[in-house]
Amino acid sequence: MWVSNLTRDEAAARSALVTTHRYDVSLDIRQAADPAVDGYTSRTFIAFSASPGSETFLDFIHGGVHSVFLNGKELDLATAVDGHRIRLGGLAADNEVIVTGTALYSRSGEGMHRFFDPADGKCYLYTQYEPADARRVFADFEQPDLKAEFTFHVTAPSDWQVASNGAETGRAPLATDPAASTWDFAPTKRMSTYITSVLAGPYFRAEDHWSTVLDDGTRLEVPLGLYCRASLAPSFDTEELFALTKAGLDFFNGLFDYPYPWGKYDQAFVPEYNLGAMENPGLVTFTEKYVFTSRATDAQYEARANTLMHEMAHMWFGDLVTMRWWDDLWLKESFADFMGTLGVDRATDWTSAWVNFANKRKAWAYLQDQLPTTHPIVADIPDLEAAKQNFDGITYAKGASVLKQLVAYVGFDAFIDGSRRYFRDHAFGNTSLHDLLTALEAASGRELAGWSRQWLQTSGISTLTAEIAEGPDGSMDSVLLHQESVDPVTGRQEHRPHRIKLGLYDFDGGAGGTLLRTDSIELDVDGPLTVAASLAGRPRPALLLVNDEDLSYAKVRLDPVSEATVREALDRITDPMARALCWTALWDSARDAVTPAALYVAAVERFAPAETGVGVLLNVLGNAATAVQRYVPAVLREPVRQGFLAAAAVQLRSSVPGSDQQLAWARTLAGLSRHDSSQLALIRGLLSGAEAIEGLTLDADLRWSLWQALAANGDASQAELDTELARDNTASGREGHALASAARPDPEVKAAAWKAAVESNELSNEILSATIAGFMTAPAGMLDPYIEPYFECLEEVWGERSIEIAGRIVRGLFPGAQDLPAGTEAADHPVLLRTDTWLAENPDAPRALRRIILEQRDHLLRSLRAQARG
């Protein structure tokens, strides 16, 4: 039986028997550059203790096991190898096991990913394991609480760069193969399997160093390295990245009062990466999309800095101290998300970190927390498949939001002191929620069990609404704050305590002036109804902003007068955070079908041109595009969309030449024009050079976006797309070409794209996603023939593909772009009913697969309800 999943109970039973001490792993990747070679030799030595006479198993997803030696005795492979598990019986108190086998190269971004650079043909390798893919590279005990020291040896072409978690200690050419060498790396400190790492290939490398004086007077020296593909080196801004790295190390070493514990600090930017980044100690990996080969906005640079700080915070939260099992994934991800924003805010020159957190990261959490699959921050993770699905908006952004509230509750100094205790008490160990709360309670003197139950162990989001009763003189007779908080899973009301601010905003110099905060009061909201007694008798402000300054985690409904003010004067709110919160309130109202989605699009047309925060601007433009395509009723969509695209074209020409705002409008026009032909003449003119707009540079990324718009409207031939690819034969160029090619509105094109995505296993992870995105870009009705095949293929896809690839297919091909027929209730839409039938007929389908289907169903239902709103 080929068991790839691992349950929490199995992991707990294994850790009760086994204590791991050290690994010695040798990988022979000399032939990686030959695409005909599927795998490589992996040899693993593990020293571990166990209960005498007990039995256990190793994890190894392999292409063949050659030998297994346990305490010097060779085991019979026919009985020892059980699919992806290697059975070990008759254990001694102290044991040594050696497993030699063939591990397989990956194209899915899981395990040892192999990539051939189309620009120069060179081969690049890197590993990515979280939550449990180290077992694709070497035999191991694949669970976070079985930590050990790791020593790696890698045999590779001599002209390659090779790196791992530990520092290089030696390199020697092979006597039998002078073109290859073996790299030896220093043993690591105790760490979990999922954060070990190997990098190999002809990478470009830059070096620097950082140092600091510790409390005992000694100097901590940390070598720094940066890697990227050789073809990207001209765009690799190493000076800026090193400066950010040093600023982060300065900040976190001082903040945590625990010296950086992992020796060196390398950062590698790698191709076809499934994540933003991964916190491997000593060798952090990032998506190479952070190497900007085309023009990037300041918001993109800030987002990269946030990711860099997030991963650096993990060196303490997650790596030094690690959750015992994936139930407590939040112990690292929520903290890193909070600390990443804090690091950008305090250690860099950006001043918009918390505004962008409120406008984008929390929006992710709000969306996730309204799904029927939402979960508490401290989640129930019964197995590894469930763990894979929980790297979501709850674990990251909601957790970070709640930590921000906790900091306000216990005080920043107490929070940091508690974190320092946590590191000292549990260094190189594993923890659970109880261990963190113990440290924070000791530091703050506050009891946190109640706070934990209300915020960490319940699901759903509160909605806060102000009800204002006015007196005859226009003053406020009373202000009542209503809290609605229904758990989407249980249906129960979960009223939580909120410490918030109420911001009072009025026009400066009359109705034509700017909107300024005239006062702000702090208030504790608890239960379904709270009276803001201190506001009684005061003049009614033009805008009463609930949760001003974004102190709490809650959606906000504007009262009627405040909403009218915002819809007339959003651009006159001078405070960036207040303005971002008002944008969010308008968006939530549209998503929840409280107000027509077309009103949100109108607000974006009217006020986005004045939005100075480019991060906020990019977000609201993206929201407007979603509103047009999913939430505006079909009967209104074309005029709303064409009006919005016309406004985008105006802004493209009138924005400051070369500004981030101009680029944001250009991207919006290109993206939404995949579904509309009204601006194709402008797009064709830009690509041909017949149309020139001052300051707008048509770099590779923007050119592909424009070609995709033409292709989706049937206005670009395959030959034209192939010519563009010849001009930009890069990794990103191939992704752009794949999307544009599959977007052409031709039934034969769609059939070929479906076959490539669903019936073939030839596409790499990123080309697969690009092909799916192009396939799903289609005129109304063209994809109807694929609705039934989609549901019919689900279990086969899930059973035969890796969870990463299966997730991309299942999520990406769900037929969610549907219109509500006139006279039809949202709940009666045929695709919704077909989804319900599949769920009813497949109650025992893998939990992770059902979760994706349930979430896509909810997104569809939300869009249909919004369309029904008008």
C-alpha cells in the first residue's frame, strides 16, 4: 500500500517511541543536467533512540529503494519497503539505519525541483519541503517534532554552485569523474526535516557579511549570500537586498535578545517556486518573481521587503522554536506575518506597512474567515493533507491581526519579553499553544486563557455597525455599536471583545474641504450591543469610522450618513489608514451583496485616480476588476466594464508619466481587456508602436499582458504569440506565452489546453497554472462542455497527482465564472447544484479535496448573490 499521508495520531505514536539524533545525507546529482535522467542516488544515515523491541517506520517517496541496513543488518526489501514507508522492527535502545535509493527530480515544486532555463538551457535545482516533502529527497522521520542535526554531502558538476543549511566545509573533485566534485557541509543545529535545504546549479552568487557585538562583548559574524539564475543576474539588485538583510538582522537580533543561531544567512531566488518564500535556516529560498526583470512598483518592492523580514523572523519563530504538530502552525506563521510587517515599519524607510497590511493582508483573512471551511487559528490538523491546505489567510493574516490586538492588550514590551522567554525556554525544541501562553502570561501578568479561547480557538469574523440616533439639533442622542459574529462552520454567535477606536471626521472649512479626524475615542466592545456613552450629545460627524486606526480584527459597516460621506468624498480623507479602511468597508459591502457591486466600481472610477498609496491603488483596481467580472449582473456588465476600461485608458494617459500609478492603470486595462474588445485598438497600437504614451515602458511583463488581451479576444494569431516568445524566451516569457496561447477563443485551443492540464503530466507547476488561467479565459458558454468532465475527473486527478499539482488543477478549473439567469435564485444555479451533487455523492473523498470544492462553491454562491443584488 502506497501511503503518502501521515496522520497526527501516527506521528504522535512515532514520537513517543523515537528520539532522533543526527542525519548524514549524501545526494549524487551529477547527471541532473540530462533531462532523460529522472532521478539521483540518495543515501541517508540516521542515528536515533527507540524503545527496545519496538517497531516504527521511515518516510521515503522514491523511485526505488536499493538497500536498507538497520544496526548493521541488511533488511529484506520485500518486507521492509511498504510503498512510501520503510518498516523498521526489533529496534534497540540506540539505532543506526542506512537507506540508499533513487529519489526523483520534480517539476511540481515539491522535493528536488529541476528547472531548465529557456534563456540558456542551463539546469537549476533547489529543494522545497514544507510541510512534508523532505521524504521526496531522502529517507526520514517526516514530522516537525523529531528534530535532529543534519549533515549534507552533495556530488554535482564542479562548475556549479552548491549550498545547504550549513556552511561549506570542504569540496573535492572525484577521482573517477574529474568533471564532478563533492561538497561537504557543516552539521546543523537541531532542526526539523521540513526546513533542511539544498541548492545546486550554475547560480549567480553575491557575497557580503553582517556582524554585531553581543552582550558578553564577543562579536557575532554572519556571512551573507545571495543567489539567482545566471540569466537574471543583470536584474539582481544585490546591494538593496543586502541592505535590507542587514537592517533586518540588526532589528530582530536586538528585538529578540537572542543571537541569530544558524551561522550563515544565504538567500536564494529560485524558479517555479510554489510559495513566496521558505524559512530554511541558513538558506532561505524565495520566488524569483522578486527579481524584477520588468518595471516594478514601490508596493512590489515593499512586499518583497515584507517577505524578507517575514522569513527572517522565522529564524526564531518556527526554526529555533517549532510547533510540535501542524495544529499549531500559527505559532510560526502568524508571528512571522506580524513581525514581517513590524520589521518593514521599524527597520526600513517605508511608512505604509500597516496600511498595506490592513488593506491587503487582512482582506485575505476576511475572505477566508467567511468560507464554510474556515477554522480557528489553532486548527484541527488530522493529517499532512490537511496541513497543506492550512497555509491560508487564517493561519497567516488573521493570526497576525489577532497578535496585533494582543500586543495592544498586554503591551508591546510585555509581548516582546514573553517572546524572549519563549525562545530561551524552548530553544531548538518543539512547543504548543500552552507553552507560548505560559511565557506571555509570565511576562505580562495577565491571564490569557480566556483571550485564547475567544480569539484563537473560534472561527468567523465579527461585523461591527454603528447605529446613531440624532436629536432635533443634529447632535447624537445615542450611538450603539452592534456586533454580529456567526461562526460559518457551527452557526453559533461568537461575540468577542474588541478594543477599538471610533474616529470622528469632519470637513475642514465646509463641505468642499478635506476630511480630517477631529477626535478619536477608545472603546471596549463586548457582546452583541455596546453603548458609546461618551458620544451622546456631541455633534454628529460627517464620518464616524468604526475601528479607526485598524486596532481590531473585524468587518465594518458604515452607517448611512458615513457611507454617503465616503461615496461623495473618499478622496478627501487625508489619513492613509482611514482612507484604506473606508475602501475596505465599501468592498466588503459589495462582496456581501449589501450594496450593488456597480457602486463599488463607480467609487473606484471616481476616487482611485487620487489614491496616493500605490499598494492600496493596486488592490482597489484588482477588486474593481473582480466586481465587474463576478459580481455585476450580466445585463449590466458590458456597460460597466466598458465605462471602467474607458476610465482606465484616460488615467493611463493622464497619470504622471513613468509613475507607479500609470503602471497600475496600464496593468488594469490589459487584464480586464481579456474580457472586452473596447480598448483593443489602443492595445494593438501600443504593441505595434503606433500608439505611444509618455512615460509608459512596454517591458516584457506588460507586453505579455497586452498580448493576452488580444489573444483572448481572438485578435492575436498563434504565429504572433510565437514571435513574441522568440523575443522573450525566458521563464516568465514562456508562462506569458502559455497563458496567451490557451486564452484564444477557439474550441480546438480549449480542448488542447484541457488535455495538457488534465490528461497529461508534462507541464511544470507554473506552466500548468498559466495554461489553466488561459483556458479559463473564455467567452460565455464556451467552457460549458467541460463542466461535467471537471467533476468526473476530480478523484482521479487527486489520486494520481501530487497534492500541489492536484490542488492547482482542482482549484483552477472549477467552473466558477457563471452568470445568474434571469428569474433564477442563486442557490438554484445548475453549477451550484452539480457541485452539491458531487459533494453528496463523495462524502468520503479526501478531506483536502472536499475543502477545495466547498470553497469554490462558496465563491460561486457569493458571486451569484451579488449579481442578484443588482
